[in-house]
Amino acid sequence: MNRLSDIGEDAELRRVFSRFPTGVTALCAMVDGKPVGMTASAFVAISLKPALASVCIKHGSATWRDLRSRERVGISFLGHGHAATARQLAQKTGDRFVGLDYEVTADGALLLANATAWLECSVENQVAAGDHVIAIFRIHRTAAAEGVMPLVFHSSGFHTIAPIGEQARL
């Protein structure tokens, strides 16, 4: 093990945090007739009863300001073919949805095509936590795809995973 050191610069802590692989989600909804969305990698399943999950979102996100007041928000777990989609949804300017396939639920949640799973949620609560907000979602409806491997964010880049038996063939 390397020697532990005190927390110093933000860049060093960011580098250490990046060593923990996370799935990549897209939080999306229709806002005034237009698709609005963002990516987030800090997703946590909280509870089965009631059905709750959380996502950490940076304070000051203009996209979150638009999404948090929606009746329903779609959370899509991005799949192995979504690296470009994740980058596109993370852009600060431009049309984040150009060329993307999606469906919109009756309550306005937007769900991206070819994801590994989908959640239709409402915002249950928000908790301030440092430079982020922990958004707690109540899950109303779900679906899961078979055979779609997840997109993973690790060491500041996108990756896919394969079952251990298949890794030797890759």
C-alpha cells in the first residue's frame, strides 16, 4: 500500500476518487416541450421499501435547476455504446439531444434508448453535502434490458466491463 497523505489540492483528491469505478447515468426529462438532461456517475440504490435511489449533483448546475421541479425524471443506466452520449449530455452548450434516441413517459420522464436499465422517478428530497446536492428519488416504474453491458467511469475515462470468464478472450 502506498503511504497515506493529508488531503491537499482538489486535483489529488479528484485523482483518488477516480480510482473507484462507477456506473454512468443520465437524468433526463421534458421541460417546456424540450428534452433536458445531464450525466451523473454518483448513483446509489438506497431502499427497496420504499423504492429510493440517490444521485449526487454539483451545486449550481443549471440543468439540475430545470430537472428538480419536474413531476418525473428518467434515470437511464448507460450501456457500453453510450460513451459519446455521456460526453454529449455533459456538454455545457449546444443541443445535448441531437441524434439521440429516447422515449418520453406520460409524466414527462425521458429515457434513453439502448440503456441497461431505466427508472421513472420523482424527486423525494435534496440534501446539501459539501459542493454537491444529494438528490433522493422515489422510484415509480422500472425496466431492464438483457445483454447490454454497462458503461463505467474509471480513472477519468469511460470503460466497459465483461464477466471474468470473458476477460481472457478480450
